[in-house]
Amino acid sequence: MIKHLKDDGKEIIDITEAQVSNFAGNMLQVKGTDEKLYLVMSQAAFNVLTDKQIKTLEKHTKIVSSSLDTIEACGGGSARCMMAEVFLPKH
């Protein structure tokens, strides 16, 4: 799987178990109406990323983070779980 991602030109950013436990694996990239890419994540996820990981992400997308403490504590999920991926045709 990793080989296929690399063959497709994707850059892989490893995350630790501690980062996973703090929702760093629960992000979603979206495209805005301005056609720019945004990576949506919780503040908890952002806070556990290293400077190197942040710089690598910022080469590809703009990071948007917000406190989702209540959702993460009570809902069992985070940013990606809150957002629906909707693929509708453009009109």
C-alpha cells in the first residue's frame, strides 16, 4: 500500500500512537469554494504534531484547526467524523 502511494507521488507522514490517541489521524482535506485545499483538524490533533509534520503538511494544504474538546470527549470522534464527504455534481 505504501509503495502505491509513493508511486502516485504522495508524501507519507508517519504519526505515533500518542498522536493517533490525540486525533492526529482524524483529519479531512477539503476544497474550498476558492479551489484551495484545506486540512481540517481539531486543536488537540494540531497540538501533538511536530514542527516538521506541520511544515510538511503546509507544503500541500492550509491547516484549519479548532477546539473540538466536547466532541472528542463525549462523541468518540473528531473533525473527520463530524464532516460528511459529499460528492455532488457542480451545477
